[in-house]
Amino acid sequence: MPRPRKSLDQFRAQIELRVASGQTHKEIRSWLATQGVRVSKNTLSTRCVAWSAISRSGTTVSEPTLVTAVETAFHTTQHDDEHEAF
């Protein structure tokens, strides 16, 4: 008989915020343990994928000058990965 599925739905919003802020799954699992919920790495990972709660590395919008510079270079130069631009 399969084990019952753990419900993380009540923690979904908080988990998604923690993932978006860059917390690791290990940190999130530790936090969940303080809430009385023990969950495996695979269970948390599976739920995050199902919820599309994945961390995305990159530049935040809080650095608009850098974002603008990269967008400008991308759209106005002929640079590629095979030739150094410098």
C-alpha cells in the first residue's frame, strides 16, 4: 500500500517566496521542519517543479543600468561566442 501523499499546499505561497528569494531546498526543508512538516528532498523538489517554483539566477530588475546595457549590446552588436569582443 503506497504511503499517503504529504500536503504542502498550505505552505505553497511561502515555499514559492523562499525559492524566489534564493533559499535552497535544504533550507526550506529545515524551515518546514520547524512548522512540524518533515518532507524528503524528492517530495519538495517534485512539488516545486509541479508549481513551477524554480529558482532562476540572473540579474534583478533592481539593476536597470546593467539590464539596459546588456539588452542594447544584444540587439545592436554582431558579437558571438566564437570571437572575443574585447
